[in-house]
Amino acid sequence: MYYYIETVGVCEVGFFGLSGYWMVESHHETRESAAARVHYLNGGVDAEVVGQVFSHIFESMAEISTHLSNISCIISDLNRPRE
């Protein structure tokens, strides 16, 4: 299990080894950043990464929609009777 502790000017993320010694995994400037890292290391989802993934998905869906609209216009043009 990972935890964070505050030391002078920094938050350390880490765990207690079998011998009881504190093992540092990373350093963070804010409690929020340290808490987010602890959450992730303990099996939680990284909300920032999930947000980025969904953002990319929505951007891709918008591009696909534009392409499908263009394809639809091309098909309509091809199906028009020729004079």
C-alpha cells in the first residue's frame, strides 16, 4: 500500500518496506499531486489520463463524422442522373 508524507517543502510518495523502512517512490510539490499519485499506485484510475483519452476519442469521432458527411455528398453526386 502506498502513502504520502509531508516533509519540509515536499510530499514524498512511498511505502513501508518489510523491515519498516520508508521507501520513497516519488516527490511532489503539492498534496494534491501526491494524493493523485498514491491513488494511481494503489490501483486507482488516473483521471487526467482518462480525460485525455476521452478527448482524443471525441476529436476522432468529430473527424469521422466530417469524413462520413463528405462521403455521403460524393455518393449523392454519383447517384444523380446524368444529362
